[in-house]
Amino acid sequence: MKSNGGSDAAKRRAGERAAEDVEDGDVVGLGTGSTTAHAIRALGRGVEDGLEIRGIPTSYQSRRLAIDVGVPLTTLEEVDGIDLAIDGADQIADGDLIKGGGAAHAREKVVDAAAERFVVVADPSKLADRLERAVPVEVLPDARPVVERRVRELGGEPALRAAERKDGPVVTDNGNLVLDCEFGEIDDPDALATRLSAIPGILEHGLFVDLVNATYVGTEGGVERRTY
């Protein structure tokens, strides 16, 4: 059963609490989304106070915000590893996630999976007993028809994501398209993730399975921490 919530205050509490986990000298993965943005702003305030960190952004949006608030940036090529990644989620169930509402899930997964610790920040509206949102799938444009057929064979219904502020489809930072694939209630996220990963033409899907170390869920009264 889904939880209700989603105020900006709850998101801010979650983001700021996750930022407290960052230590001097850390390399930090900077996720995408409104809740993660609060964490990035908190890190910017920390840098102003003398915190020495480097951030690896997962999208144009997180890169732009990090620059605006003064978080020094680096790349995967320039570091030996990532100490902590902070990211949001579209839905959370027992530590597994659906991500990709911002069409940045391919880069997010690379950074989140490379981190020694991966924490998710969210508000209560993102919690569910089982994953059931549409799963975003980033596909090579030429592979779209093939991927759509294979997704239907898996019991899903793919829909090309349309851009909101212009005509045509959403195009990712990688130059690809996004299919939002409805599977209904997902009984076995790990099995579905494996099958989607095996389809040629899919760059990455939005199922994040067995990657999360902890979640920080902001509420009206504080922050709930869960570990996995």
C-alpha cells in the first residue's frame, strides 16, 4: 500500500539528513531530483563552512545546481572511487527502487553502483509494498521497435515518453529515447531486471535492485532511516 506525503519540507529534511553522512575528503555521487537537490544545497553550505569534498553529478541538472552552490566537481576518470552516492527514487519497496522519472537513470546507476555506500532520499509518497510504477527504459533510437516487441513478450506495455515543453519525444543526456514500461505489480524485481538487461538495444532500465544501503524518508515530524 502506498503512503501519502510529498511536502517540500519532508524532502528537505531527508536531503539534509543524507548530507550529514558526508565526511571531509569524500567523493560524493550527486543524484537527480527535487529531494536530492536539497542534499546538494546542504553540501554547498558545508563547502562554504570549510568542508572539502568533490562531487560527481549524474545529470545536467545536478551538475548545474552543484556549480551554483559551490560544490567542486570531478569525474569518474579522475577518482579511484566514490565514497557515498545520494540519490532519489520514484518508488521504493523493501530497498529496491524504480528510478528514471528524470530520464537520468543510466548515469545514475553507474554512479550509484560504483559507490561504497548508496543512500536514497525520499518523502513518504515514494514508499510502496511492491514496485508497481512504469519502469523507464532508455533505448537506442533505432532499436525502439525491437525493444517494444521484447517488452511486450515479457508482459509489459511500453509507451514512448513525450517531452512536456516541446513537440516530440524526451531525449536523454546520452541522446537516446525513453520507454515507460507498465508491468503492473512487480513480484520479482530481480528477475525482471535481468530480463530487461538482456534485451539488445536497451542502454539501461530504471530497476535498481540490491544496490541501496539506506533510505532517509522525510516526514512532517523528522526523518525515518532504514538500512538494507
